[in-house]
Amino acid sequence: MTTLPAIIDRDAAVFTISVAARLADMHPQTLRGYDKLGLVVPRRARGRGRRYSARDVDRLRLVQRLSQGEGINLAGIRHILRLQAEVDDLTEQVESLADALRAARAVPAASRLFTADSGGDVRLGARSAPRRRLLALTR
């Protein structure tokens, strides 16, 4: 099996269907079928030709391994790929929230204090200017 160089952009749609098929060790018709089923959907070039990324090739290899090596049918693979996409999205959200939490913890504790007056003005820190007006709680 051919390995891809690490220096390429994994999401750049650069491989034609014949190159992607060769990299994934598949027949081009198999790639067309996976595209039609929504398993691996490449981008399209101006002339509507399929263009695959390195990430698409990895996904093709995964589909092949699940199908041939694990005996999972295409509906099962579709479900696995959807769940994996959800996990990837949630992982990104967790990383983003962890970054925000680290940034918040890096700020001195005194500057994280706030006060609210009876008019609804919120002040960050002991001497800061009003930042925003809160909605009345009596609504």
C-alpha cells in the first residue's frame, strides 16, 4: 500500500479518481459507488470531475477495512462514519472549551470578579466601567 507524504494538506482535494483509487488500492468504480452511497464524497473540479483529498483516501481505506476485514455491510459503515464524524465534532468542541477554560484561568482572579447594581449594570473587577445591561429579573 502506498503511503502519503506528511507535508501535504490533508484536506486539499488534489487526487483524481484514478490516483485516489490507486492510493486506496481499489477500483475507480468502487469509489464512484461509495460516492453515490454518500460514504466518501469527494469535492468536484470545475468540469465536475471528482477530486479526493488525503483525508478522503484514509476514509476509503477505512471503508475497505470495515467492509472486507470486519465484514460490516455498507449501511453499518455509513452509521459508523456518521458516529465518527459526531465524535470528531464533539472532540473539537471539548478542545475549544478547554482552551477557553485555560485562558479564563490564566486571567488574575481579581479581574474575574463582577458586581451588579440595582439598575442591572454589571461591572467586571472592583473598579471597571459598566459592561452591559442585564434584563430585569421581574419579567
